[in-house]
Amino acid sequence: DGVSGAASLEGYVPAAPTAYEPGTSYFGRRSYVEYIPGTLPLVVSAPHGGDLEPSEIRDRTSGTTVTDSNTREMIEQLRDAFLERTGEAPHIVISHLRRTKLDPNREIVEAAQGNRFAEQAWREFQGFIERGTQAVLDQHDTGFYVDLHGHGHPIARMELGYLLSASDLEQSDALLDAPQNAEKSSVRALWHRTDASFSALIRGPESLGGRIASAGLRAVPSPGEPHPGGE
């Protein structure tokens, strides 16, 4: 009846490597997500440092959309530092999409907001983390996962999040040592594997924050800054 039109159809078949070579970059569809396998029992992801703004993914209209500063650069330098010190590298997962397009460490509904291409990238980001995690478990039995962010707060210090609120950290060591605090934290598995108290694990001299502080960098929580201090 005099009406015509055109449509494009994309057939996307993800690559299915039989083996992942450490140090080699593997990409999802259109290189929105990157995975670099490693050999250490450590998986590190950078969800919010990307700069790609493809038109096929509409901007997110809710949730946080601010790009984290320098996290993509930092995760690359972190990998290089491990290689220099140990000759081995962690597993690295990077989202190259700007946060206005995808927030891959949120639940998929908030992260992708119904866009099928963003949902695909979300599944790839999470899938690469799972692949790295499985490789760690196969090789080392246990490992550690870090989700890397860059904050815009005025105090120049490392902020270590353990699923603990500021009010949790403002408690005394005796109160923080209550099992319910440990069990809701992101390091509960580590707490079960050590004889150290939970407060020592979180902010003692041998805690991650304590080790960072001993290297001359500010960190919270740590022995010198056991809680955010109202920030």
C-alpha cells in the first residue's frame, strides 16, 4: 500500500574460548567490557571509570550516574604494580561504558534500565567476575575480590567499604566485635578463617587499612582513623 521501511538485525554470538590466557584481554560485545585473566588469588573490577557513550544505549534516568575519577587508569597501574612486585597479576574486569549508560555493580534493573544492549554488557561484566572467581577457586581454593572506586570526597584518603555503615564503625571495638557485625560484612568469610577479632580485622595494625596507613597513606578504617569521623 505504498508503505516501506527498513530494519537492521544483529546476530551476536559471544566468543567461547576453551581456555583463558593470563595477560590476554577478552572483550564482550563491542568491547564494552574487558577481562584480563591473572594468576593471583585476587579479582579486581572497575565498574565506573568508562568513557564510552554509544547511541544504542540511552542515558539512565535514575540512580547514580557520576563517573568515578581515574579508576580505569588505577586498575591498570595496580595490575602493573603486582607484576613488578610478584611477577604475577590479579584478574581484572573493566567496564568501558560511562556510568550514564550502565552501572554494572548494581542490580540489573537499576543498572541497565531496560536497555537490551546495556543488559548484555551487565551480564558480561558479572560473568567475567564469576569466571575470574572460579579460576581463583580452582587454582587457590580461596581468594579476595575488590570492587574499585574513586570518591570525590574532600579528604584525600583511601575509603575501605566492608558493607559497614559509619555508625557501625563508630562503635567501640568491643561492640564492633559482635558477631552480627561480622556476619553482615563483606569479609565475613575471612573472619571465619582467622583467630583475629573482627575489629582487628577491620581496623587493627594488620588490617588492610592498617597496612595502607603504615605505607604512609591515609585510610579509613585504620588504627589512626577507625571511622569516617562524621564524613
